[in-house]
Amino acid sequence: MENYKKLISDLLKDPERLKQKKPFVRGTVRETTPIDDKLVLGNEFISALLPSQKFHCVSQETFQNELDPNAHDVLFDDNIPSICLKTKNNGYQEIKFSKMAVPFQRNIKNKQLLHLTGNNLVFTLVETNPSDTQRNNFVTFKQYWDLRNQDGMKNKMVDTQLSYGDAGLLYYFDYKGRIKSRILSYADGYVLCPHNDQNGDRILESVYYIKDNVEYIDSYDETYMYRYKKDLIVNGSEDSGWILEAPVAHGFDEIPLITKRGDVAWNNVQNIITSYEILYNVFNAIQRRHGWGLLYVKGKFKNNAEKIAGSVILNDTSIEGKGDAKFLTPPTPQGTLDTLQLMLETIQLGSSTTFILPKDVKTGGDISGIAIQLTQSLDIENALQKVIDWQNVADKMVRLFKYGLSKELVAKGENKTAITDFEDLHINAKFKVWKPMNDYEYNQMLTILTGAGILSKETGIEKNTESSPDELMRIEKEHQSQIDEQIAAQERQMQLSIQSQKQTSKGGEE
């Protein structure tokens, strides 16, 4: 504990260290090491070498430009050929045409986002025999989770990370004491700088940003938020130096800022995308220039050509009278089109993203859900791998929201024992990969599995797409109501039977 506090204290003494972060890299510098050409025996030992491979740094601004098709390099590439025409004065005029960028990066990101976050988180109450209090609190948790749009915040966090390399989700209490959360994104001017100890455990989360000509560094540990600020302009002079404000308790029992870092969605295929856009624009320029063929003229013709019905008539004045004029058919562009198609397929394979257009779907008969899933196996496999990477985020979201909600319920007087009760509430949250499946077919499958005893009724209800957060309690209430009605009906029948017996007995006495 003392070492933990010392690490935080040392970091907080140096704001420039708080601003440091691990760079994003892409591509390596190819260099050989001394060991590459060394000859050794099979049982020979060598001295261990530390990693020496160097990588090219990539800024998050580069990711932002790659994501925006209006900022692609190809639009500003002067090497893309243009079309020139000869003017009357024997000069040349360049015909401008708009270069085109292809939004591959955005489409790849959106497709990966769909498969990873297309379904809400699936919650499970991890209790062998939950009490009524635990079950009621579990329902309350899920209801507030929906009310505060936590699945939406999860989706935005994944979207931000796949777009800019990292993302932050900050939990806080608003002025009414309600648990809230917001996204911290590079696109909004927030730079995330996490700090770990030597074991890789997170000890401090820092956020660097500028607002109204003031620089800020907000740092969070398990108890406090520490804020450095520096005025960029003070009385006409620059750089007033960093000032550390008094720490503020954030109200949580752990760091309230969740950060996630990883590759942008298109990282593995950016070079191919660049090559595709260059070839696409060169091809477009050639087609614009030669798409309709070239007019080939042979012989001596009058300068004053006649126009008939929009056509140009050239009168041959040569003695031989062997003049000719015709359009030459341009070379077929099929080779370029095949290359573009191959590059498109390579982009899909390299990014594990499948693009299926309406024309790719055969309409001759019904297509099973399994067949559609097979066409997107790359997407699904990639999403399943990312589920593992994002599990820690899901776990911490649940912990922070559960703790914050318990304090909110106590403050509002709705549940005075919520903090203690929610500590005993063990909730597991899982990402559920989206697959192209009909909801009716999926729910029917759950019904069959539940009826066969393979799946519990509670699990079937939780996973059903039409279930509300308190669906199980609603079903139990309806079931209890039916039982109560049956008991009431039996009691009425018994009363009628007793009355009938009494009347019969009276009649016999008479």
C-alpha cells in the first residue's frame, strides 16, 4: 500500500509525466540483428538479446483523417493524372475533375461495431439460490441500466476506440446525486494517459485537454480527482506554469474512469486502401479521357468543317482521296477492374470484414440464417475475439454503475440499505456477438431448448429479445395470480357445495 501511494505521489509531482502515454505504432523498420547471420549448433546456447525492433509512430490525428473520407490523402495527391486539352492558341488547358475517396475505414469500423455491440449486454445473477432481496435488486439494477442508457454508452465507447485507438468512459454523480457517465474521446479534444505500476495494474488515469485557453490535466485514483491547470494567456504573457488544485473526492470506491486502447478497425489494411484509392482515381481519369474512344483522322481536310445533326463532316482535299476518320476503340478496362476487385477482397480478408450488397444475395429461394452467417464468418470470428478483449470493460462498467446506483438509491431514500445489499449482488455481464438471425427464429430456439430442459426457464427469459428487465417477476406474478384465482374458485365451489348440502339436509328434515 505504501509503495502504491508513493507511485501516485511521484506521478502527481510532475504534470509532464502525467501527460505521457504509449504511442500508437504502425509498421517496422527492417533491420537485421547480430544473431541473424550467426551459425550455431543445435545444442549451443547464446546470450539473450533484448528487443530492438523499431516502429513508426502514428498520431491519433492520422486515424481521424483516415476515418473521414473528405480528409484522405488521395484528394490532395497531385500525382493523380489530369486531363489536358489543346486550345485555339496552341496552348493547353487542364480540365479539373473531383478526385474520389472511398470510405472503407468508416464502413469497416461500422461493420465491426455492429457485430460486437449489436446486442445488449447479457446479465446473469451469479447466485445459486438468490434471495427475494437479491432478485428485486437485480431487477432494479437492470431497469436503471436501461434508463441511463448504459448499453448505448458501451456502444459509443467501442465506436470511439475502433475510430481513434482509445476511448474513455467516465462515471460521475450529477448535481442531483444521480449516477451518470460520459465518453472521453480524442475527437472531442481529450487525450487519455493511463499509468500502471510495474505489474501492469492501473494506479492512475489522466486526461489532458484544453478549454477556453486553459490547459487541464485531470487525474483519478481510487479516491480523488486531482486537477492541474495552466493558463495559456495571462496578462498578455504566455505560459503561467502548472497549478495543482486541491483534490476532490469523486465518490467511488475505485477509479471512476474506464479506458480501453487497441488498434483502429482498419489498421491492418490501411496501405491496401491507399493503393486502391490511387488506382481507382487513375482509372477514373483514364476513363474520362479515353472512355469514348479517340477520333483518328487521316488525310488533308478543310478547316471549315460542317456540322450535320451534331456530327462533324470533314471534307478530304488530298489528291489521293484516301482520307479517313474513325473512332479508335480504347483498350478494355477489365484488367484494372479485376485488380480493383482483388484489392477489395484483400481489404475484406485483412480487416476480417465482409461487405455484402443487395446484388450479392440470390433471391431465387429462401436463405437460411446459417447460410447468411457463413458468409460473415470472418466478422463473427473477429467479434468473438474482441469480446475477450472487452470483458474487463464490461465488468468495471457493472461495478461502477452498481456502486453509484446504490448510493443514489440511499440518497433518494428509496432503499436505505442499498449499499450493503448491492455489495452482495454479484452480476456477470457478457457481450453477445450479433449474428444475422431472425428474432422469431432465435426466440423459438430458446423456447425449444427451455422445453427440452437443456436451458433453464430463467435463462431463456433473460436471453429472449422481447423480455423486459423484470420479465421473470412478471411471469411469476401472473402465475401466482392464476393460482390465487384457482384457490378462490375452489373455495367458492366448496361454499356452494356446503350450502347445497345444508339445503338438502333441511329438506330431509322437513
